[in-house]
Amino acid sequence: MHPETLSTLLMEAASRFSSRTALITPAAQLTYGALLERALRLATCLVETGLRPGGRVAICLPKGVDLSVAIFGTLLAGGAYVPIDHATPAARARLILADAEPGHLIATRQVADALLRGEGRAGEGSPRQEVVVAKLAAPWTREVERVAWREALAREPLPQAAPVHEHSIAYILYTSGSTGKPKGVIQAHRGAVAFVDWGARHLGLRSEDVLSQHASPSFDLTIFDFFASARVGAALVPVPEWLFGQVARTCRFIVKSGITVWYSVPSVLLRPDAESPLRELAGSALRHVVLAGEVIPKPGLRELARWLPAGCGVSNWFGPTETNVFTFHDIGPDDLSSPGPVPIGLPCPYARIRLEGATREGDEGELLVHAPTVMEGYRGLDALTAERFVAAPEGGAFYRTGDIARFENGRLVFLGRRDRLVKVRGYRVQLEEVEHALLGHPAVVEAAAVVFEEGGVEQLGAAVVPSGDAEVTLDSLRAHCVARLAPYMVPSRLVCLPALPRTPRGKVDTRAVLEHVARGGAPAVELSSPAVEGV
């Protein structure tokens, strides 16, 4: 086996820290030795049921021991894992299955049935149901064999991990797509390991640390959680989903769990009502807080800094799913007192950047990055992949991020996007995908999605135009969105308009749409998104 793969990390951790705790959940604690054994047993099951090197395994499980076993078992078997958020509508999950063409699906029994039938939501049913390993065949929602989890983990452990190369595919993460379909970002072992190694060194991780796993496994923040903890033999604590949106309870969970390194989108902690709840953190064991995925609000950051334990660091990490983290900024006192935005900082040691169109400090330009952490490409979208890369004069290729930035006082400052890709609660959302879903409603003829701010938090909203005298009800709009979009993509506010406002050139006037959505419209339809990662 090549020494620099994600598979290696667990094997080395089990060799060096066999008796140390790898996972802490309310139901159980698992050591690195036990985690490796279970993962190797699952790897045996996958190989015996047809998984070949480079084969893909879709995983749709809630956080916990089984999720970690499934991810590491897939990697040890030489496969690539395709995580699907278990709150994803079955219809959208089936689009991912059709695109990824996995040979296996690991999910609870009821979730597997829902995904393969295309009914309901992936997360419906009891999480206590037994997990199953389903062997799939074209059209990738056809099940040809099913193995119960207990039976899978009763097999003899794979004698050794399947050989993989640093350029072998490790995982495929699906993000929002402008065509209305999710697109798969392919990442190799080499890129993931480069990021994990840097992050572990930069934060000075050690085996005594306790890391949080807040995000969904389909979100790239979890790459650090799962694999940086294994790199140093630290413990990982999955954060229960029922805590999402509850700052006070989240802070108490951090304290009670003894978490020392917290990694999440800013809005998990830095919410407008968070002043009193953040007091809880003063008694925590935190020594570093890493924020990523969205702009950091200054008032919330100042309040957080006020209550963190003495010596606790705070960092801002930046990079889309296609690149993972490629710039960082360790936040200091000047950032708290200055009026400007929190910088995204400087390139990580493994990254080279360019600001296309900028010739001097203060000029705006599109961020281009060359790094081992950059994706291999979009699955099945060769033209789009080629479009996003530009050859570098000195060799190699730079990835076009679509992010606009400039240097201020020697540090990069993020200014926004050049396209309609936005971030809501840390998740990337193509506004076109939301609009495609809304236009699929039989009574909607026009739709425009926007991002608005309420209480200092960015939210997703949309305006729709009904067909003729058709009535668009709250229930029908909500059910339509929930059945087709990931929870974080469901608009928190919808307004019905007789027609979309347009510019003199006939284009949709997004500023006017935003004004309608921000004030609620007339009449307005309010939707409340279900609790999701990053809230």
C-alpha cells in the first residue's frame, strides 16, 4: 500500500494507539483497534460481494460508529465512498446514485428501501434499524443482493488493506448543480491527505485531543474530522443533529463532551441571539475553534472571543469543495477591533494562488488555485471540468474558483462570487437548482431564487409566479421543495408575485426580487426549513 492514503491513517492509528478511544457516542465508545477490526470485516464483505479497486460505495447513514466503519471499510477495501446526507429526499438521492453508479449501498434497512424505491426521504425511519449492505446493478437503484450488518461484521477481517495509490479516488462529494442536478466532485487520496496533514500540524493536534464532527458526511468539512483525528490518534465526537440551531445546548454539549478542537460553519455558534449562550464556553476545554464555509460576522466573532478559554485560538479556513481548504487566517486582536471583514488570509503551504485581473494590492480578481488538494474533476462532466481549469505558464493547471477577492494589508479578503453559486449556512447552493425545482411545480410558471439577510444571518428565499388563476398553497410548495431539494436548499421564505420584476433589457431584476423577498412580499408564503447541518 502506498504510504500516503486515507486508508493508511486508520491502520497507523490502530498500530500506534490501539487502545485509545477513536469514537465517542452516547451509545458506545470505540477504540482504534476495534474500529480497524470492524472496518476490515466490512471490507471483506464488500470484496466478497464484488467490490473492485476503485469501485464506489454509496453511504447513507446517520452519524455514529456505523458511519465511521462504513467509510473506513470502503477505503480499506480499495473503494471510493459516496456520502449521501440521510436527510436528502429520496428523489434527489436517486439522482446521485444514477450519476455515481455505485456497486454497493450501505444504509439502514428502511432508508435503503426508500432510496431504491424512490419514495419518501432518505432519513425517514428509525436510526436504530439494522444497517444493510446492498449490492447494486444498473440502473444503480436495482438491488441484487443484501447482507445484514451483523453478518457483514461477522466475517473474517480482510488480511490486509487492498492496495490503492495516492492518485486513486478516495471519495465523491455531490454539490448543488446549475442544471438542476447535483454534480459529483472527485477527490483522490493525495489531495485529502495533503490537507489533513497540514491541518493537523497547523493546529498542533495530539492524541489527547477531542475533535467535533458537526457537519454531514456529504460536506467537505468532515474530511478533516474523520481523518485528522485518525492521523494523531485523537477522539472524535459526532454532534447530535437535534442540536442544530440551538446555540445554548451546543455550547453545553461542547463543555460536557470535553471537545478541544471545534470545526464548523460560523453560524452554528455566531448567531444574533448567541450572547448569553456563549458564556457556557468559558468552562470548556476548547483550545482551538476553526470556522469555515461562510463569511464570519464580526459582532458574533467578538462575542465568541469574549467567552473562549484563555489561549484558545480561532481560525478562518477557506476553500470550496473542489479545492478543500487552500487559504487560512489565524484571527488576532486586530481582526476584532478593525471594521473590515475577517480576511481569508494567505495560501496554505501546499497551494499557489493567482488573482486573475489584479496587478497590485487592492485590485479585485478571481481566485485561481493550484494545489494537490484540487479535485480530479466533476464526474461525467468533462466539458465543465475543462472549463474550470486554466494552464499555468510555469506548468500544471489552476482551478478557477469563481470567488472574487483582493489583497488588503497583505491578506486576502473575500468579496463574493462571480456566478450564481451562493453559500447558505456553509452549504454551496446553485440558485438555478432551486429555481429548477420550483418550476417543476405544476402551478408555477416563473421562479427566482435569492439570498436575503434576516437577523444578521443569510437565508435562502425565492419568488414564484403562479400559472393563471392557479392557487399556490403553503402545503403544496413546501411538500414540493422538501421532496426534491436537500434540506439546506429549501427556501426559508417564498413570496408569490403576479410577475417577476424585470430590467429594461428584459432580464429578471434580482435586486427587486430580493426586496420583495426581504420584506415578505404581498401576499407572502413563509416556509421553515427543517433543522439541517450548519444551522
